[in-house]
Amino acid sequence: MRVNTSGSPLDMVGGAVLVESMAGLFLVARTAANAFTAVEAVCTHEGCTITGTAGDIYVCPCHGSRYARDGRVVTGPARSSLRQYATSFAAGVVTITL
């Protein structure tokens, strides 16, 4: 799956977006000039879609679970990390390997 960074929050380090595709829902964040993270946007607690952020933390709107940009649980009630996906970046496009 590919995501164009131009004109989106991914243009800048620290930016993040929710990406909806036929393959699912993903949270993509730019963590450095040429580095990105991609994680599944479905909370491991009860399956809610994670749509919010608080700084560099993803926040589940249902029960408040918090995740780091790499998908690790910061605060429960979730106990399991979000599934991570490998990314690559070239010519303004992030490629997520599913």
C-alpha cells in the first residue's frame, strides 16, 4: 500500500494520519526526515478504531488506551501492542508492506 506525503500532515516530522484502504485501517506517522511508522488502527482492547492523538501518542476514543507511535501500549486498558508494518520511503511516497 502507498501513501503520498505531499500536502498531508506527513509532510512534517511528527505528523500522523489515519489511512483507510481496502486492506484495513492504519496509523502512519513521520518519525524522522526519512523514517515512518505504520501500525494497525484497531485498538487491541475492544476493537475500536483509533482516530485521535495527544502529541506523539495515539489515543483510543472508546476506553482511553494509549499507544506510542511504534504501537507499544503506554497506558491500558489495552495489554497488547498494535500490529506494526514495515515502511519504506522514496520520492514523497511511503510504502507500507502488508
